Amino acid sequence: MSNFQVLNAYLFQHRSISIPGLGTIYLETFPANVDVADRTILPPLYRFRFDKYFDSPDREFFAYIANQRNVLDYEAIRWYNEFSTELRNRIRTEEEVEWEGVGTLRKDEGGNVLFEPASINRLFMKPTPAIRVNRQNAQHTLLVGDQERTNIEMNELLQDEEVAGRKKRTWWIIALVLAILALAALGWHFYVNGWSIGNQRTL
């Protein structure tokens, strides 16, 4: 396994790697999203980013290097410092240095280190078709209060309640119509016969 392969394995696992005297390379993750127009689910997107203001590896990194190279911790520290020095010298003397699978490092006219990330093409994942599937008769369990019921039972209960409510509304409408008809009949009776008190006087 080459030097870059060992370092890239750490970068992909821990999302960053610091290079003494140079900076830190970060692996940023952008979540999967849905392309409604094409009806596809796009896979997560990964992108490398360089930050020159932080360049101190932690102990976990050196322990990882020691384990991968099967050496003691102080030897891992020495090896990585030598690697970093060689990398800085190459950036200073050459037009650009390619970090395999990550990107290209070079210096501009002002001596600033520039980083051009490599395209990692969504880590070889492809868009997935997003087709909506409606299963009308699929049965699943619902928790209603402290009881478990199936969606079919709940649909039947809701339909029964709707029918009962419709019947109740129908009864009230019939009662209201009969009351209106009774009042109309009484009104017509008093209109034709007048309002009478006892058997003699008519108002």
C-alpha cells in the first residue's frame, strides 16, 4: 500500500487529514436529494476542501499510521514529518503536486498554496429511479391509544362512524322539516279561522 493510499484511507474514515506546515484537507459530505423532474434519487455527493490555517495532526492520527505501517508511534511521527517536508518541497519546486485520488496542490505567484480537488463522481454511486408505489390493500399495524389495530380495521371504524354521523344528521333534518310543516299548518289554521278565545270571541 502506497503512502497516499494509507493517508486516503484515514481521510475517508475521519473526514480530514492535517499536513504539518501546509494545512488540512477535509472531505465534505452533501446528503442525497431527490430530482423531481427526472424522478430519481441522487446519491450523496462528496467534495474535498483545503484549509491552510490548521495543520496539526492529533494523536489518533499517529496511532493509525503506526498501526497501518506496523511501527512504533515515534517512528510514525518521524515518517509523517518527513513525508510532509518532502511534500512541501515538491510544491515549492515543482509546478504542481498530485495527491492521488484527492486533488492537486501548487503555489501561486504570491507563494500561497492552492488546492484543486479531484472529482470523485459520487463515489461510484448512481442515481436511483424514484417511482411512487401505491398499495391500496397493504395491511399494517397502527397503535391507537393503548391498542393495536390494523389499517383495515381503522378504515372500517371510520366508515362506520361516518355512516352513523350521516344517519344522525339525516334524523335531525327530518325532524326539522316535520317541525316546519307543523308550524306552517298551525299558521294556516289560525290564518283561516282566526285566533279564538273560548267559543265566542274572535281576535
